Amino acid sequence: MLIKEMNIRKMNMTMKSPFSTSFGTFQVKEFLLLEATDELGNTGWGESTAFQSPWYSEETLETNLHIIRDFLIPLVLDKGFNHPDEVSELFAPLRKNNMAKAAVEGAIWDLYAKRNKLTLAEALGGTAEKIEVGISIGIQKSAAELINLVHGYVAEGYKRMKVKIKPGHDVEVLRALREVFPDVPLMADANSAYTLNDIKLLKQLDEFNLTMIEQPLASDDIIDHAKLQKELKTPICLDESILSLEDTRKAFELGSTKIINIKIGRVGGLTESKKIHDFCMANGIPVWCGGMLESGIGRAHNVALTTLPNFILPGDTASSSRYWEEDVISPEVVAEDGYITVPKAYGIGYEPNIEAMDRYTVEQFHFKSE
């Protein structure tokens, strides 16, 4: 598999409604799509999940563009690969920049699957024909608005509700939800908004029978999370703290987490995601696939990854229509009664909608081997 061309699209799409977390609110999503073309004219697609600002991690859309354009594409262009695992090995000498690496690697995984007449799920070793999905709900102006949203998502069949929390918007919000929805699987996502000084407050969350509390403490921490987990009945799930298989191993050995959220971009691609999945499966740690408000391209990669057997908790991969008036794939991702049917077409299983992409593309960068 010889990579002959790479194309970067800088995209600008407006979400249906604003999305709020402990670190900010936004509605316009800028991101990068990557298209890789081989010597036979086959194409594969990947997506960078970095945001415009460094609020989730140090990576941003512009830093990703720089790293992809100036470092990663020169490494893969005119380079032959037998398997996409070789891409992560090639990128290993470059420190971090995981979302940039994942975007390029993802396009090559899609390309590899198509060349070998496999779905991306099959190429990864996945077997599930349907995946169970939940919904991620940003911080709302009032508990009443949140309850109204949850009523709608429960009616649609979503299997789990993830609610964003932050100091001053936590215990009472979850209590209000539990009073109305005593049996709905519920988790709280803190996005690193708390410290060990908040142990007394966080212990109050135990009364709500949460599936987990996600990343309550600092984004780069695994030591304080171990201290906190000893104080809580509620399982801690790590997100931002897990950037690699090595982070996963250390967090497990310290007792920092009982559940792992795997985000393809955060950990540097599908190859590392699969390694983390396999480690967690061997050590009895459930995993689930987190979302980064992706377009259909990134969403399709999430669907494929979630077909692996240790993804036993519902992920964040909701329907395209949850976020976008129009997605950039055809057909769009659709969840029915809380499940997404895994597509049977080769590669990511969804066709890129080039006309839609063109409407939302603000800039393109094209690279071709000599």
C-alpha cells in the first residue's frame, strides 16, 4: 500500500445547538478532514478531533494542521505500508500530538480496509453487528431544561445519559435527575473541574448510583485519582489522563480508575486504541468509546472501534442528526432504540458526501508524491 496523495480539508460546521462543559461553550466546530490516496486510486478518510482552543488538551486545530502538514505527511507520502500498525511505529519518534497522528493514521486504516475488502470493524478484529450508544449532554441553564432533554433521549432509546458537571452545578442537578429517572443509567463527566479539596462534595455523588464519574480531577493526574477512588463507591473513569497504553497500565496498577474511556484522537489512533482495549480486557477493566463532537468521518471510526468485545458500556456515538443539520457522509449515522447497526460496506462503511464537504470546506491543502 503506497501513499501517493494526501489532502487536508479545513472544515467549519455549525452544530444544531451550543455545547457547554466545565471549560466553555461553543457551537461552531472547526476541524480537519484527511483523505489519503494509494497507487491504485483507492481513498481513505480520517478526522482530527482537536478543538479550536486548547481547553481539552494542548492540541488545537491549528497545531494539528502544522504537525500534519509539516511533519506527518512528509513521513507517509510515497511510503509503502503492509499494515496500518506501521504508521504509529513511524510516528513514534515525534512526541505527543496524538490527535494529529490519529487523523493521518485513521485515513490509512480506512484505506487498508478498503484495499483488503474488509469493513474497518473487521480489520480491527471487531465482531459486533450492532453497538450500544448513549448520549452526552452539555451543561444546561436549569435542571428543568436538562430533565426535558433527558425525557426526549430516553424516549429515543439511548442506553445511558452522560451529564456534564462542574462546581456549583453538580449534586443538586444529579439529585433532580435521579428523582425523575431513578433507573436510567447515568454518569457524570467533570472534565477535570475538581480537586482533592472537593472529596466531601464528590462523596455525595455516591447516593445517585452513577455508572461512573468521569475525570473528576486534573487532566494529567493518576495519583490523586487513586486517592479519590479509595474514598468513593462510585467508579472513577479516566479520560484526559489516558494518552497511551503505558498510562493505562500505570493507572491500573495505582488503582486510579475502574473504567477507561477510549477516544481515538486522544490516544493517538486506532492502533493504540486497540492495545488499550486488549490490556483492559485482560485485566477486567470495562471500556467505552468517548466522543469529541465528530463529523460523520470520525463518528464512523468510533463505530468500528466499538465493535471490539470489551466495549461493554454504551459510548457517546449518537446519531449524526443529534449534532448536525447535515453531515458529511452518506448515509448518516443513525441510532435506533439506542443501537447503531455497523455498516457492511468496506472501510469506514459510509460514503463521503463530497458536495456537503465542499459546502463546509474553508481551505484545502494538497500533497502529491513526485
